[in-house]
Amino acid sequence: MTSEFKRATIGVPSGDVDYFTAGSGHDVVYLHPAAGMRISEPLRRLARRFRVWAPIVPGFDGTEFHEGVGSMQALADLVADFIKAGPGKACDVVGSSLGGWLGAWLAVKHPGLVEHLVLSAPAGFRPADAAPLSFAPEVMRAQLYAHPERVPPDDKPPEMREANGRAVGHYGLGNSHDGELQARVSEITCQTLVLHGTLDVRVPASGVQMLKQRIPHSQLVYVYDAAHSLELDQPDRVGALTEDFLVRGESFIVNQTRPDAAQAEMGGAQ
Amino acid sequence: MRFSQTHHMPYTDIDEAGLGWPISNSRFEPQRAVEMFRTYIHAKVYAEECGFDAIGCNEHHMSPFGMMPNPSLVAASVLERTTRAEIQMSGSIVPLNNPIRVAEEYAMLDVMSGGRLMAGFMRGIPHEYVAYNVAPDDSWPRMREAVALILKCWTEPEPFGWEGEHYQFRAVSIWPKPVQQPYPPILMSGGSPTSARFAAEHKAVMGILRVLNFDQARKLIDIYKGKAREDGWEPGPDRFMVGVPTAAAETFEEAKRELRDGTQYFFDVLQGGINRAQQLVVSQTRFNANDTLIRAANKDQQMKATPVEERIENGQVLCGTPDMVVGQIQRMYAALNHGQMNVIVKVGNMSDDFVLRSMKLIGEHVFPEVKHLGKTETVAVE
């Protein structure tokens, strides 16, 4: 398998799921944000080291909704089915924004399927009393990107972008507050890395601080000079953090500037 | 009006320091330094007795200009011998240091002093970057990121990591945290338009630590106010600190002589090699791009030759009998509407006996006449 992503389809009990896949090695499932699937630099980086599976949430990017799947909890069950049908065993999960919300539900409901979890600017953790999120294009753009000049052109046609917006409504994600999930995140047992941009106003810092406080084995890392779309604002930092965490887990807090030399000294032991 | 005292703790037992960088320490006499440190620390502690509101500690490297490469050490000594005065760190040169260390040390000082810390975040002057081998071009990016990280260290409720351009830490949770919540008042330099805006962004006290003239100082204050209003708040006089070399004596002649001779020594000896390093930095990097410090440095040499009377007129110094100093402060306040003054009590090789007498006169005869000025505090705009 090369690091070039290919689109494919796999069947799960509720219907067919389109997905992108690339790479080889340990399985990593990537869950995309509300803007839909985009092969970002951090994702390409993951594919150079892992086998990446990136399902398209039904209803996004021109795909059909699945009957009976209309909530984040139901989507988490669908992703669990996808993992069973695709990788076929527990894997690492990386979720960005909406994907982080989904990844958190997956880890709560199906702990046996998630080895390491990365929640990048996870949606769903706004306080109940937070002001409503704006979806006006100019506000969105200002809040999503600290460095809009780094954002590659969006090749999705306008009607697909509009459909993605409707899909957000379909799953009831508009206010980005999920009280039930917030009450249950302490059930997440796997090693978890939470990433947050220092300029992110769509997910307030209090949301990720709450995750750090409640998830027993978690790390919170602020990515400096990044807004909500971390992967596009700071692709190198997000890519390096994610890869290092998935490779080394909890020990990623230890500076290892010469990992090869260290490994050789330890006789190749991890 | 609040008054802080600054004493740079210079090494004054040399007649010339040469014009190159670095300044040779071959003539440094350790035993003399022992005496100087005792004298200088005493002068700092004495400031509280004289009625100063704050005692300054600042960081400079590799020069007889100031023997305080780690201001926290001096602050720790001073705070143990004082009970009331604010410990004004003016301050750590943030881009040269590990920001976590700055956050930790400042938190320690705040706890050790029972909440008397003013946390100064300085970018420093060019020669410091040569001393610590940090690229001067990186000074502003490092400054911005380090300040953001330090504030995170003080305010995060849970352990966190930091992935930035200049600083990476995977797991941070400092002990102790500051006493003052959410964090101590911040002091930043406002010597340039860029730094004035940066200080306003952080609602920091802005120190104009070298006044060229009232117009220059007023422009910097206006830049700060403009940025504050953009951000929806109105700064009061308490946000502005003006720094001035000062000499008070029973007669104008004595004050003038001490200030003139001390200034001469400052420029001829203490500032010698520093100027060379500064020229190298500003000619080869963007350290001062778009800012006024280059012009300020050029003015230094002019300042040396400027008569004391003219320097008083420009607001560059306070000098004279206590009554004269009162008048100079009132005039300065009328021009700048500031609420804090940083009094540099030892200029060059000014005698230590004179420094103490000057401080005493200021405390007894100047403060009662001017402390009521600039009492309006900063308020948020609705």
C-alpha cells in the first residue's frame, strides 16, 4: 500500500460507507471535521507510517445518509461497525473537530476498539451557556484559520459544501454542546491526546480543560498560533504530535531527539 | 503617583571598559564586588524605608553596566528584608530564558513575598542577544510566544503541553502558582510602537524607561491608548510608568554635579562595549525594524553632551533640590498624565553616599507633594 489515498467502499449493517485509505502498518482510523474529508498534510504524514482508514460520515461529501443513523451515538456505532469490517480489530483513532466529538463517543461506547485516541479541537465540548456558534461564512473563516494563506483550495463544489452543512444539522450538531457526552468522557480508558489551538474560539479552552480533567489517561497540548482548523494552520506541529503520540503513547512526553540512537542503545526494545 | 526605585548595580571600579564586545572581565575584583553587592542591596532595601512603593530588579548580561544577570536572585534577597514594597521585576529578558523557568521563578517570588510581585516581561537590548547567542531576528516571535506560554503556566487548571515555533513542552504543571490571581500585574517596556501595542494587548503597565522628550513619550502613550480602545478598554494613568535618572540634593549644584559626572561615566565607561554590540546587531539584523530604539541609541551620544538643564527641560532626568524635583514631576505629569515613575537612583558611578541621601530627600520632601497625582485607575469600557 502506498501513501497515496484511494477511495473505496465497505459494507456495514446500516449501509455502505465510503472511505479513503493509504499506507501500511498499524491501523489508524481518521474521523473528519464538519467540512468533510480533506487529505491534509498531517493525514499524509500518518499514511507514511500507518495504515490509515478515513471513513466519510454518511451524508457528507455527496454520500447518502443511513436510515436510522441520526445522532452522534448512532454514528459512533456505525464507526465501530466500520472498524470491525475494515481493520477488523482495535486500532488508533484520530478525530478532528466533529471527528473528535465522534471519536470521543466511540471511545465511550466501544472502548475495546480504541487503543490510542487523538482529539484535535474536538467539537461537542462547548459549555451549555456558551453563545451560539456563528455559521456566517466570513465569521467561520476568521474563526477557523489563523493562517488562511496556508489553506489549500477547497476542491469541493459549492453544492457539496452546502450538503455538508445540512449533514451537520441532520446529526443535531449545530450548537456543539453534548451534555451527555461531557458527563461520560470519564469512561474513556485509553491513552488520549487532546490538541487545542491557542487561538481557537469555536471550542473554548474550558472545553478541552474539562476533557483533560475528566479523562484519566489524557494529555492536553496547546498548539501555538493555531485557530480551530489546527491541521491546516499548523500542519507540521499537528502531524508531529499525532505521529509521536501514536508511536510512543504516554512516553511521548519524554524528549527523544535521536529516537534511532536511543532505540539501538536499548537493544531495539520499545 | 507610585514610585519605584531602580539601581542597576554597576561595577564602578574601572576607568575604562574599552569599545569592543565583550567587555573584558580581567580587571574584575571579586572582593570589591562583595562590598558593592552589600552596598547595592542595602540601597534597594532602603528604598522601602524612604517610602518608595516598589523596588526594581532587572536583567543584564556580560557588562559592568549591571551585575544582575539573574534578577530573581536579587529580588529574593530584597523581599526577605522588606515587608511592603512591591518587587518590580523589570525584568526577565523573556526571549533569552526558558519561559517555564520564568513562570516558575516569578511564581516563587510572588509566593515568597506574599503577593508583592510585579512581573516584568522584557525583550531586552541588543547586546544581550549576543551574550546569550540568540538570533536577534527571533526576538519578537520568541517574546510573543514566551509571554503566551508563561500566562498559560499561571492560568491553566490542569497539566498541559505546548507545541510552538520556539518552545515545545509536552507536560507542564508548575508548582507553586502565583498568589495574585489570576496572575501578578505585568510590566512591559514601551520603548517602541511595536512594544507599546504589545503592552496594551496584555493590559500591562507600560514602562517608558528612557524618555527622549515629552513628544516621544506622549506618542508611545497614545499608541498604547489607541490599541486599548480598539480592544474595548480605557487605560488610566496607573498603566504608564516613566523612568528617569534622578539626583536630588540640598543644592542644585551638587545634584547637577553628581548627575553630570555619573552620566559621563555611564556613557564613557559602562556603555562603551554595549554600544559596539548594539551597532553590530542593528546593522546585521532586523532587531529594531520599524522601531525607535536605533534613533534612541543615536541620541545617547548626544545626551552625553547635553547640558543637565536641557535634559531636565526634555523630561529626560529629575535633578535639583527637592522643590525643584517636585516641580519637574508636576510638569511631567501635566504632559503625560502617567501614574507611575521609575526613579533610577544610581547613575553611572554616582557615589553611594549620595544615592542614599538623594533617596532620603525624595522620600521626605518629594513624595508628600506628588503622590496624589495620577490616582485614577484603569476601567473597562462598557
